[in-house]
Amino acid sequence: MSKNILYVFFTLAIFLSCSADKTDSPQTGDITVVADESFENVTRVLKDRYMLFYPKTKINLKIKKENEALQDLLKGNARVIVMSRDLTADEKTAFKQKFKSEIEPARFAADGLVFIVSKASTLENVSVDEIKRRLLDGKNSLIFDGSNSANTSFIAKRLGIAPNDLQYSTLTSNEDIITQINKYPNSIGVVGFNALSRPHNTESKMFRESVKILPITDANGKSVTISPQTMKNNTYPFTRVLYFITNEAYFGLGNGFIRFSCSQPGQIIVKKQGLQPFYIIPREVKISE
């Protein structure tokens, strides 16, 4: 066999090998999705249900802080991430330079921050101003799930406080805050709603029964409790939108999973998790005699 023919075969083998890197599809493949712990429940159910529909797919869910998730996406260690905060101009530029495209967020749910206290606490509600005051008074009376989490990033932007100026205590997770808040009668725990929202989940029901969820009062003294409806009409002051970002430049498993999550089957799952679906449209049925 001539050297020229060998060269052709060698080149073709390299081409086929490189092409094989992108042979995953919405029905087959193996990818990593990264989400903050505050969004773990809804993300896990969405990916589990997707894999039931498409048994030849494998979606590996990793739980990391939002900033770490974004770094994984930029480094190519994750195909899809879940975010709640807006990206900075520098982050958007880094994405565009790396992947030669603009970021296209795929919104799929409304979530929110929940403020909880011990059942024995005398607090019955809390105002936005009171929350801001507690974050700046040096007493560290609010408890978050660590620093640089989705919850601390969101509240810093919502209240117009520089992240480095926030003063608070920490426990390792939303679950730890819920299960240990009774040890801290003078503190307020701050957790993602998804940790408590699943209406038919035994663990979530136990969590809801073990703590007191504080309504938020406005300047006129009107109280608003978090619910799918108050998130939908944006009357709950600490509502946030969850969205996916992918670095996948073709319609593979990452984009297939995102499309599923934003379509009616995925949005029904979001609703069953106790969150507010972003896209689902109520249907009116007219019955005529």
C-alpha cells in the first residue's frame, strides 16, 4: 500500500474520531449538568424523568455553587448549568470569546428565597427593610448556606448591597438550616423555596412542619407569603427566575434536555415540585350543550 493511500486512511480515521465527539443526540449520550443546591430538587426530577423517556441517555447531576457551575461551563466540564442570577458583562464576554456565540438563557421556573425561624420564635413576619438591616448590622442574625451561593448572590443584588458587605452566619446546606434553625432562636434562616416546595414529598412536608415560614411585609404593612401564585404575579419580593445555559453548539443531549424542561411535560414537573412554571399556558375549555 502506497504512502499516499496510508495518509488518506490516517486522515479519514482522525476525522471520524473527532466527529464522534459530537455524535450524542437528544435521545443518546452522556453529559454533566451542574446546579446550585437550592435548585437541586427540581433539576434532579427533570433529569430523572428525561432519562426515563430516553433510556440511552445519561445525565450526571453535580451540585455546586453558581459561580463554580459557571466556571465548569466555561471550562467544558459541564454541558448545561442552572442559574438564577444575571451574568455580569465580563462573564458574558468570556462565554462569547470561548464559544463564539451569545448566551441564550432558557427560563423554566420561578423560585424564591424563603425566610424561616424556629417554631418557638415570636416573629410572625419580616419586612424587606428589616432583612437589609440585619445583613448590615454586624450581628450575623441571618443564616445562609455558605458564601457565594445562589442565595447570597441573589439577595445582594435584590437589596443593592455589595456581596462583600453582607454580614451573616452560615451552615453547610439548605437542609442543615431547616433542621437546625430551632437551635438558633434569635436567627432567621434563608433557604431556596425548592427545599420546601414539593407538596407531596414526605421530606418536604416534614421540613415545612418543623419551621415557621415568615411572610414578607411591605411599607404599608401588607404581608405576602411565597406561593406559586405570588411568584407568578411577582408580588412576593424575593422571587427569582431559574434558567439553563448550555455551551452545546448543536442540537444534542444538552439542548434536548433543555427543550424538554421548557416544554409542557417539563413544565408539569416544575409545577408538581411546587414551583411556578415559566412557560406553561392555562387552557380554557368551553363546554357547549
